[in-house]
Amino acid sequence: MRDRIRRQRIPRFRRQGVHPIRDDPQATAMAMAYKMATEGMDVKEECQRWFMEMKWKKVHRFVVYRIDERSRAVLVDRVGGPGEGYEELVAALPGDDCRYAVFDFDFVSVDNCQKSKIFFIAWSPAASRIRAKILYATSKQGLRRLLDGVHYEVQATDPSEMGFDVIRGRAQ
């Protein structure tokens, strides 16, 4: 009697010898991305160092970060020099892969004061892989916690969502 009850509780896919995750390559990739995301990404020390140089020394205008799936780490992808602007940041973001970026936006306020605000941009274009989108979305808070001093956060899937007017409007 007990064997019969236990057999009824076993999911049907196990009785038939088919496993929903192991036998489906897309589900396997999603499970792997979830596992990597929940274990957490290692944020390299250089990520915080480049950010602090941008924040305090003003030697960089932006820093672009990427996730290396093999080493499970967040790495610095590109650093913008002091003469580079927002257009160079937008050009540094790939159209088919996700990235994180921090941008130091300098502006003059309505009181005629020179101000600076730091933006955290989570770039996730529609053309990127689903696995990458999940990985970047779940790993964002780990990097965000280390970057102390970010004023605003922007989530963008195309360049119009992070246009210069959007950045200026959020800063003022």
C-alpha cells in the first residue's frame, strides 16, 4: 500500500525517464545561468579602484563593466578618459551584449553651481541573449553595493531609454 502511494507522488517525468531540464538544452542553459547568478559574481578589486578614481580624482568620465562567464567575475571592459563624453559611452556599449556602466555627469544647476552626479547604467539590449540578460539582472546588486556614491540608476534596453535628455532630466 505504501509503495503505491509513493509511486503516485513521483512526478510523471521521472517515471517516463525524461528529465525536463537535462534533456532540453535551453533549459540547461537557463539552469546554469540561474546557478551562476545565485552563487554570486566575484567583483574584481580593479572595478572598485577605477570607480573611486573616477569619483574622487575625476581622471575618468565613465567606466564600462562586463561579466566574464568563465571566471564568474565582473571585470572592467573600458574606461573613458577625461575628455570623452556621453556619446563615447553610448558608442562603447555593444548592441548585442549586456554591460554595466557608471557615468560622471557634470552640469550647471539652475543656481549657476557646477555639480556632478554619478549614474549607474544597466545596459541590456533586446538583441542580447536571454542567458546574459538573466545573469546581468541578478548580478547587478553585487556590483552596485560596492560602488558607493552612485546617485541615480538607469535601466536601458535601447539608446533612447538612456538618452542625454533623460540623464539631464534625472540629474536636475
